[in-house]
Amino acid sequence: MDKFSIYKSYLKGEINVSGSKNACLPIMAATLLTDEECRMSNVPDLSDIRTMIKILEVLGKRIQFYQQKLVVKSKKVKRYTAPYRLVRTMRASFCVLGPLLAKRGKAKVSLPGGCVIGPRPVDLHIKGLKQLKARIRIEDGYCLADVKRLTGNHIFLGGHFGSSVLATTNILMAACLAKGETIIEYSACEPEIVALALFLKRMGADIEGEGTPLIRIKGKKRLGGAELRIIPDRIETGTFIAASLATGSPLIIKNARPSHLISVIEVAKQMGAKIKIKENSLIIKPPRIIKPTNITTLPYPGFPTDLQAQFMVPLILAGGVSLITEKVFPDRFMHVAELNRMGAKISRSGPYSIIEGVKKIYGAEVMASDLRASAALIIAGLAAERKTEVLRIYHLDRGYFKLEDKFRRLGARISRQKQ
Ligand code: UD1
């Protein structure tokens, strides 16, 4: 297992944002809707992407992956089981269920289980597919589904926490091959859904309303191959904005899609940052003293839960008291205890964290609990006095493409070592 050693750093310069993992994974799953060749570019080489490649190979796809280009072809053999050993490592694998069922009439996909950020149910995925007239049962930890042909329906997909990104992708993909029209109400509006819809349209699907809470799909008998460049990763972009604020370093973030980060830019401005947008670049000038602010995570276009941990770090160093309310995954605060070990003053109660700004934080040995918490601890290490060691960084390799190299090129003192 690897760990990072990090020292307080001042960053300076430009970085390029990589392709979005969360956009790429459902698009890869969508290739199951056709036997024709599909291509993607700007694909980040991450362990989650490698896991999805393995799942697609098990399901009968042949994949080439080189220089961030992915080519997906079909083998003659078609299987329909996504095994637990692969699904348990990555929840997003559950989004093969919809396309597999729609194309092959049968699917057996392991239930993903919970994770450190909460219980993470899949009831909305199952409800939606049942409403498309699939027969579904749970047996031995697997979701078994079958249908002659899915049939369109009017589906309300909202849950206790609002919309669901991957449930929307599952139902959207399945509905593309269903008989008749499907309407998804309370669909997720994330840019990753819009990217998936664009890919599906290029495959020949008839979709309207993506990016809004109501998506209308007219099912087709078959879909063809397609090609797409994966959108820039908005969470990686936001991670660099948080790093700029926490370390007081001006940064130029290139190859981004600023329009996907309106809520994040708003929060950074409230914290005192000056941000200029020039086409696909963001020029960030952090304040000398960070202003405290309140953040509430919400489904898009609200502030993303995937940036909650990273933005907590500059708030630790703000000149006053801030409040973070986590409305998407109320238990997603594993990083709080680790940040407090570095001298932060955060108290947590249910979905709330109250952060009393301190002048300095200090390096310590800290443990990464999940992907985004790992990024937060790295930012904290870059802002802290003395040495920080972040253990269990394998989480980071799941979702950030060359993050430490990017930080190092900006002048960060960070190195990877064996634990
Ligand atoms: C996706 C992202 C993840 C992000 C999350 C929220 C990918 C691969 N992952 O995860 O990085 O943190 O969106 O923006 O894109 N829920 C239910 N029932 C369901 C499904 C979800 O109650 O069937 C709840 C969840 O527990 C959570 C909320 O809905 O409270 C939103 O979760 P959801 O949008 O589904 O997250 P994912 O799509 O799994």
C-alpha cells in the first residue's frame, strides 16, 4: 500500500483538467446497448475505468485502451452476469443493469452494498426498471432481471434525497430500447447525464429534456455505434479551486468546463476568491484571509457532495465560523476526525459540520477513508505546517488521474512512498 508525504507548499502555474470518470463510466456501460463499435477519447486512466473495462469484457466486449482512447467492440459470446468480485469494488458498475437488460433481455448484476459514505441503496434503479415492465428479483446478493422487451412508462424517479444520478442513467439507457415512450420525472440534471444522452443520441436514440428534471425518450428497436470526447472532470476542477484557496496560491485551471461549476465558483467567491473565466480556463486569485461561508450540498446545479470534503479545508483556515450541511449523503463526514487531528476545529452533528476557523493547521499521520476525502487530506497537507502523511491513498487512484504529478508540477512538495 502506498502513502503520501506532504509538506506545506505554495502553488503556482497552470494545470490541465482530465476527462470525467463519472461521465465516462455510464457511457462505457451504454456500449452494451449495441453490437457495433464505440469509441471514446479523453478517458482518464483510473482504476475505476479499468474495473469497468473488466466488467464489459466479462459481458462479451473486446476493449482497447491506449493514450486515453477507448475502443469497444463486441465478441460473439454474450454473457449477462456482472460478478460480485468486480461490482463490490465500484458501485457505478450497477449501471450495466439497465443496458444489459434492454439489449439482452436478461441481466444478473451483483448488488453493490454500502460504503463509507453511507448505506447507498439501489431501490430507485429497481423501481424504475420494474416500471418498464422488467421482472426483477433479489437472490444470493444478486439482482436478477428479465424481460421479453421493456415497455415505456411514465416514471417518477425522486427519492428521499432528491434525484439519483446512476438511477437516472440506468433508466435512461434502458428506455432507449424500450417499446414506446418513457418519461422520467425528477431525473438527475448533472452534466454527466447530458454527456450520456449525447452519446446515446449519437447511437441513434431519441431523447429530449436531458439536463432538466423531465426526460422524454422514444424507444428504438436498435442502436448503432458512436464516438464521444469525454467532458472535463468538474470535481477535479473544483478540487484545484479548493487547493488554491487553502494554500493561498493563484492558479490557472485549463481545459475545464466552467459552466458546470457555477455553484462552486459562487462559493469560492463568497470565500473571497477572485475568479476570471476565459473560455475553458479559470483564473483563480485567492484572498489573503478566507471569508467564512455556509455550504449546502445538493443535487446539480447545487453544490456537489463530491467537493464537500475538499472545500472544508479552506474553511478550516477562514477568519470566522462556517457551516456545512450535507444533504446528499448525510454521513459523508469521515474526513472530519482526521482534519481535527491536524488542528482543525470542526464539530459534527448529524448532517451538519460547524467549522471554527483557526490560523494554522499542523501535519499529522492521517487516514484516507474514501476518494474525495483523500483529496481533502492532500489539500490539508499542502496547507499545514510540518509534515503530513496520508495513508491508504489507493482510494485516490480510483478517481483522480495523475493528481500528485499535477500538484508537483505546480510546485507542491508531495511524494509517494510504500507504507
Ligand atoms: C453519483 C456519483 C457520486 C456522487 C453522487 C451524488 C458516479 C459514478 N457517482 O453516485 O460520485 O457522489 O452521484 O452526486 O457518477 N439513493 C436512494 N436510492 C437509490 C439511489 C440513490 O435513496 O436507488 C440516494 C443515495 O443514498 C443518496 C442520493 O440518493 O442519498 C443521491 O445518490 P445518487 O445520485 O444515486 O449517487 P450515485 O448515482 O450512486
